[in-house]
Amino acid sequence: MPRIMAVGTAVPDHTLKQDEARAFAKELFQDAFTNIDRYLPIFEHTSIQTRRLARPREWFEEERPFSERNDAYTETACQLGELALQRCLEAAGIQAKEVDHLFFVSTSGIATPSIDARLVHRLHFSPHVKRTPIWGLGCAGGAAGLARAYEYARAFPESRVVLLAVELCSLTFRRGDRTKSNLVATSLFADGAAAVLITGDQVSLPTQNRPQIIDTLSTTWPDSLDVMGWDVDDNGLRVVFSRDIPNLVRREVRPAVEGFLSRQGLGLGELDRVIAHPGGMKVLSAYEETLELDAQVLGFSRSVLGEFGNMSSVTVLFVLERELAEQHHEGSYGLLTALGPGFSSEMMLLQW
């Protein structure tokens, strides 16, 4: 079965502390909410300490047209994507020209030619490398992109496949949007990039402590299109973010996970690791409750959230990077999972 061989990550230079974000939000939203102090504790409840932004905090103090924000997206996505790819390929000991297929995932900006096309010659990929850009998967995009890369490597076992995910959520921020959804987004979202190398069975690279991908599952629940996503208007992307997400996790995730594991004759008790996208502390707590997990099982998800915030599709790949640095017992199982617009779930079963 295909294996995950290496992960490379990158973040912008501009750091935002959570207390700075809280003060910024209070000043911005206080005219829209007469009881703004009632809502500000969400910044502490996220357990986020720092986040990274594509532009310094002062840049966001002025209203920026969509064209300017999207230009910043294209510029920064290329910079971070290049760095994440370099780190991934160096960790695996291969060159860009050896990559057969490059998948690109993002939901926070628009570019045609897509970001992957702009990076092919910057990093000296083969001019014949296959490219698949994927847009619109939101927070589930990292897990979904891994699944598509796995399927390609399984179909073509001699191939080296790279997934690149880049999200610059801060550049979707709109000062004129004074909704509760935007306030919540201001407390959570951040910027980053991650690249993952997956190889087919016929690729000769050291595989020690590198997990096989055993199975994947995509689920989209009915009547849930309004849970998460973007509304698109004359000023670009406006965040849609439902408060019901933790309740959906409690209600829907366990049956989905149990059904997924049963395909391999496994139960929840046979999972050694859970690599979950940390959408927020309430979501992680809902995972722990519904899957009956010990708190330490989601330790890497919590630490990534605390250090980097919610980077949408990228975040679960940061968690994966930390998991790969750990030692694992041979034959142990891990579940990689993320939720996103649709409302949808992506799951991947790993075995070391």
C-alpha cells in the first residue's frame, strides 16, 4: 500500500498574539455588538496563543478591496508553498523533478494559473509533471487531498505524489463584515502551508516508521450546506460558520468512524493514534467525548492549534508532521480525520 514518506511545513513571518487579536476585535466589533464584552471570551476559549499572518496586523486596520487581498494571496501562497515543498522533498531525499503528480489544495484565494503551475518552474519540477488543483474543500481539504494522492499512488505504484496545501485565511478578512461568524473567524483562523510526499509500492525509499495508508472514506451529510463555507459577493469571500459544528460531531462522527473501521475488521479500541484537524477546542472536546478518547490522544492537535491557530486544510498536516516524528509500534493503527464544508468528513486509516 502507498506510504506517507515526509511532511514539510511553512508559516508567514508575521506573528499575532491572541491578546492582540482580542483587542483588535473589541475595537472593530464594539459598535456592532452593544454587549461586545460578552463575546470576547471566545478568544481565550480557543486556547490559541499565537497565529501567523500573511501581512502584519496593521495591514488589516484598513479596508482592502478583494483584488488587493487576492493579489497578496497569490504572492504569499507561492512563497510559502515553495518553502513547504522544499522542506518536504529535502526530508525525503528526492528532487522535485522526480515527482510524478502534484496535487494542490486551497480555499482561501483564487489564482489561474493555479499556485501549483506557478511553482513548477520555480522548483524545477519536470515540465511533464501532472497537476491537480482542488478548490472548495475548506478545513477538510488536507485530509481529502491526501486521499486523492493515495488513490493515484495506488493506481500507479511506481509514482511519487506530492500534496501541497496552502491557506491564507487572514486575507479573507473583511472589516465591513460585523457578523458573529466573522467575529468567531477572527478568533480562530490563521495562515500556513504544508506539503506531503506519498509513494507507491514500487518506489524504493527508506520506509522505517513511515505509515501505510490502508483505507479512506468521504462522507457528506444531507441538509448541511449552511454549516460552513463562504458566501461570495462583490467584495469576495464572506465566512459562514455555524455554532452547531460541535453538536454535529457528537451526533454524526462516531457512527461514521465505526462504520469506516469495520471495513477493516477494526473497532475504536484498536486505534493507537487520532490525527484530527483541530477546528477549535469545542470540536476537539466533542471528538474526545463521542469517541471516548483520553485527553492525550489529541495532544498534537491541541498543541498545533495553540501555536498556529486554525489554518483550515493545512492544520491536520501540521499535526501529521508531529505524529511522524514519533516512534510507533509496528502494526499500530492511526486515524487521520477532518471536517469541512458540505458538511463533510474525510477519514484515512494509517498503519505503521
